[in-house]
Amino acid sequence: MIATLLVAAAAAGWVDAVVGGGGLLLLPALMLAAPHLPTATALGTNKLTAICGTSTAAVTYARRTKIDWRVAGPSASLALICSGCGALLAGSIPATAFRPLIIGVLVAVAVFVTVRPQMGLMEHPEKRTPWRRGAAVAVAGALIATYDGLIGPGTGTFLVLAFTTIVGADFVHGSAMAKIVNTATNLGALTVFAATGHVAWKLGLGMAVCNVIGSVIGARMALKRGAGFVRVVLLVVVLALIARLGYLHWQES
């Protein structure tokens, strides 16, 4: 059990650092390897592990690339609050209510990224208008952050796509901003889960060490290999999310 969780934590850190979606690996691993944990405790422990990795990746990106703080800063501040609100609702709204919508959005994303191979490979600073910055803050800091506190998997991927499509970031810079906002969403949700006693601290901190290692490797690879590499990983993660959520919806329907 411990070996499985440590490997899953490292792999999730790598995926999260490159393009987001590490929860696709880590949360199911927690539920399978530690079935005695209540769902809320699994979610809280996942957030404890993830925040260590995302914050490490955020620092790595911030040291090596330029970040648009006019977008990332307000998004992170709003995300801290909204993810906490989502975590408060986590036990009251079943995930099955959201899955068909999320699967539909992910399919649209996969098609969009496939038919537009140039998307995210270059920055488009002309899109950084005040209106678009405000829209990015609203989508990333409110909508996606609430989803992260409520359900979680795929949050980093949605954030990268939001920054890429709305304010014209390339995949590398979009991923950098996503890590900053994702750190805030993890902190907001973790605060709520911790306050309600739904965090397995020893297990989560042990997994966090591997998650940090994976995050550092992933962030450095993304910065070294560029937007084309991130695009490929993005497509793989989106397709994996579609498969995973589709299977869960079919199994529970």
C-alpha cells in the first residue's frame, strides 16, 4: 500500500507540474490503497500532498520564467476563498451530478486542441486586454477554484486552458500561472478539510515528499522542452480524464 501511494504521489507531482491533472492518479490511488479512509478524508489528504507539489512547481516556474501577476495574483486570491467554499459543499453535492457536463467539456477541449495544433505554442500578448484579464480571473479564480474544492481532478488542466485561451498565454506560461492558482485552491480546500478533521497527516506528508520530487522534475522538463511537449502531455491527460470520468459515470449509472 505504501509503495503504491508513494509511486502514485511522484507520478501525480510530475503530471501536475507539467499540465495539471495529477489528482487523476493520486485520488484513485488513495481510495484503492486505503479503502478505510472516508471520501472526505481522502480528498483532504490529497490536498495536503498536492499543495506541497504545486507550491514547489510554482516556485520553480517563477524562478525561470516570467509570470503575468496581473492575472495570476487576483486569480489566486479569489481562488483561495472559492475553493474553500467548494470544499464546504463537497459532501452535499454528488459528483455524479457534474460528471456529464465535465466529460462534455473535456471532449470539446480534446477536439479543440487537436484541430488547432498551433494553440498554446506561442504567446499572444494582444489578448491581454483588461476585459480578458477580468474574464480569466473570474473563470480561474471563481469557477475552476470552486470545482477544485468540490471535486478536484483536472483542475490544473482547466487552469492551463483558461489562461491559454482567454489571455493568450503559451502552454509553458499558462502552466506557470496555473501552478500559482492551483496552490491557492489547494490551500483553501485543505484549510476546510483540516478544520473538519478530514486529513490523514502522516500519510499525506509522507506522500508529499515524493510529490515534491515529481513536481521539480516535471517543471524542469516543461521549461526545458517547451510548449510542444506540454501540449502532448495535455492531450494525454485530457483523454485519460475523459476515460476515467466516463468509466465512473457508466459504473454508477
